[in-house]
Amino acid sequence: MKFLLDSSKILKLLEPVPRDSSIALYGAGRSGKDLFRIIEKHRKDLKVTFFIDSFASGHLENRKVFCKDELDFDNLECDLVLVISSSWQEISSFLDTQNFSKYLLIKKEPSFSGWGLTTEATVPWKDGIGNDTFLRTHKDLKSGFKFSGHHYISDNLDNTMYRHWVLAFAVKYAIQFSNSSDMVLAECGVCDGMTAFFALRELESASMQGTPRSFTLHLYDSWGPMIEDYLSESELGLAGEYGSLDIAQVKLNLEAYRDHVIFHPGYIPETLQDGREQPSKVDFLHIDLNSAGPTLAALDHFFPKMSRGGVIVFDDYGLDNYLETKETVDSFFSDKKGLLMAYPTGQALYFV
């Protein structure tokens, strides 16, 4: 737990601990030892009486280490237990089952929280390899992107970073492994064009380095309300959503790439067979249709055209309110040779 290296943050977390308290440290590994030393140096008023461990007993820093199973939490001889462990969630649940409330969690703040995901792990775009384009795109998204209708995702765009990083990663993967000098991408469910913006930025960056030589993005969306004709019985509550979208705003958002984008307005599956210029092969496909029937239609249409080494990204795969979409995707790929990887953002990537 590297955050223990910053004693000022730890002392801030220790402020609620009353002076002259006797305490036990739940966590008898390196983190427990580090916290003990911080307390010894900066909170001399506190008395660490013993350590607790979930599995082992013994001694640490001349204090007794008790296995949790050895203790009677109704008669614990200390004023407060400080939980300092990467397993704090399990420990907290255990203490709650013991009806023990005299504990304080000493843990770092989440590194990311948003779009259904909260994690303490280092985010992949921090000090990562090849994330410069992604970070610039996110900055430009926040400063210059316009939305045609109000929806909660636009209220705090930092909440979307993990979702967009997964999308950008998938595009970079397709660029490298589909081995196409002329990249063709398709997106079904465009909304205001945020994910298209990230895809186009990654393509532009790679193109400036020589691969691909050219790129085209086909965008499919009704830019109108979801209607019952395309929804299953369990999805009928979605009817009317996204009615405020405006294709004109999407075109403004993606104006810099107008020579690389082909718009297919209308409802899937009709727009897949509407006579407009359709891709004969696809290196990257993004599906964000919020409904199972159109998702299956898109897969039936595009999967035979997918390049080896290409990627399909599903936006709604792991979200409980789109369970029928997940079942549809799982069924479609049940006899296919590619690999489907689910992400904790709710997305899933299928590697062709």
C-alpha cells in the first residue's frame, strides 16, 4: 500500500482517533508494520496494544499478533481497531458479522470512480505506455465537445475515462494486429460521438506514424428516440430514450474528420442494407445499441466482415439492465473461435 509512504495522508486519516486511545492494528503484514511506525513517530499519544491477522498469530514489533479466530470481539481489550490491509472490504464485512463497530478503515482513496467502477488500483493511463493521445483527447473532450441533449454521462466526463480508455486500447489493438494498411471501423450506436472521437484520434495518431495509411469510420445511429418496433418485451421501458440527439451536433463534434467519416442515419437493421456505401471489411466494431435485437442484427451483418486480429467492443455487456444483450452476445459467440473478455466497466472485448 504505497500511500503509506505519505505520512501526512495517514495522519489525516488518524485525526478521528481520540487522543490517548489504546488501539489494535488489523493487518500484520508490511502495511501494519508501516502504520505502527508512523504512529510511533507522529502519534505518540496512541498506544498500539496488539495486532490482528486473518490467518496467523505470532509477534510483530514486540506486540502479540492474534489470529481473528482467537479473539472475543465482545470483550476486546482496546478502544479502537485500525484496519490497515488491502483486504479491508473482507475484514470490514467480518467485523460487521461480529457486531463489532469500534473500527476505523485506514485506506487510500479510489484511484478511479465512475461509470459503475470503483478501484484503488493504479489507472492504466497514469504513467502508462502510449497514453499521450488518450490523455490529450480526454482533455479536448472536456473543453470543446458539445452535447445535443442532456444525459447524465455528460455531467462529469472524468467518470467516462475508464470506458474510453478501454475503447482507445481496443482501437490500438486493432491497428497493430489486424495488419490493415487501410483501416475500416464501424460504430453502431453513436450518440453525440464521444467514442468515435477517441477512435478517430487514435487512428490519426497512428496514421501520422505511417500505419494505417488511411482510415474510415462508418457511424450507424437513428439519432432519434428508441422505438418499440426494435425492442423486446423486457426492453420496452427504453422507448423514447435518446430522442433529443441531433446528428448535426455530431457532425460538428467530428468536423475535423469529415473526410474519414460516413454517416448512416436510421434504425438498425434497415440501415445495414440501405444501399449507401457499406464496408466490405471491418477491422474494429463498436456496438452500443442498448437493445438485444439490433445488437444481434449488427453481429450477423458485420462479423463475417471482421478482419483477423480485429476487435469488437460491446458497451452494455455487463450491465444488469441490459441482461438480454449479454445473453444474445454469449449465444452468438458460443460456437466461434475468438475470445471474449469482460471488463469491470460493463464493456466486453471480442478478439477475432
